[in-house]
Amino acid sequence: MLIQFQEYLTLENVYLWTNYGVLPFWLMMILIPSYKITKILINSIILPLILSAVFINFFYQALLLNENFLEFFNLYNSLDDLYAFFSSENLLFIIWIHFVALNLFLGSWITFDAEKHGTPKKVTFIPLLLVYFAGPVGLVFYWFIRIFYSKKLGLHL
């Protein structure tokens, strides 16, 4: 049974489960941000732990496949090295998990910051969608909305 489970955990299956697994959390943040269940689940350590475990597992596998650990840092040397880095499915997946986890954290922060500043959920809908698809773009958009609703300009979060 363990062998069947390991055979099921292909890169493609884990990728799909990761993408489908975070959707309920995003829907809760967008549609029912002030509900108690949303606050409990979004502030819970469970989802970050799961995403971290997936990240660590595939990062470890990538290390095993790569004989020289220092080659991971070549991606900072040039665009060609970055392109080469992304040509590996395993490494591309690691970056994707990183993106999903950070965007989920950012969406969670926006959800509860908006509630703290009295920003209506129908207004935070657009920044949350932007964070889901393009991370920093949604943060900047939310920052402008926050300035409008909190009536103050601050450079700290």
C-alpha cells in the first residue's frame, strides 16, 4: 500500500493537489473573510506546514538529483542560468510551491488587515484575485485601497 501511495505522488499529481488544495482557502478569504471558520483555517499552521513539507520533500529530491549543491545559486548569475534552473521540472515545482505559499500568506494578511481597517470585502475582492494570480500586483493594489479606507499614508504594514 505504501508503494502504491509513493507511485501516486508524482510531480504532476502533487502539483494538481496543491493547486486544488489551496482553492477553498482562497474562496473563503474572498467570499466569507469575517466568518469564524475562515479565521481559524487561515490562521492555522496546518496549511503552511503541509506546503512546507511538500517544498522540503521536493527540494531534498532535487538535491539528491543534483551532485553539486552550489549550482542552485547559479540562478542569480544571469538570465540564462535562471532559464536553465526553470528547465528542471523538479526545481520549477519547488518555485511554484514557494509562490503558492507566499501568495496564500499575503492573501491571508490582506484579508485580516482589511477587516482591521474596515475595508469592505467587495473592495478587497480584486486585490485578493490579483494576489492569487500575480502576488505583488495585488499587494500594491491593496495598499492604495488601504490608504483610501484608513485615511492615512504609512510606509509600514
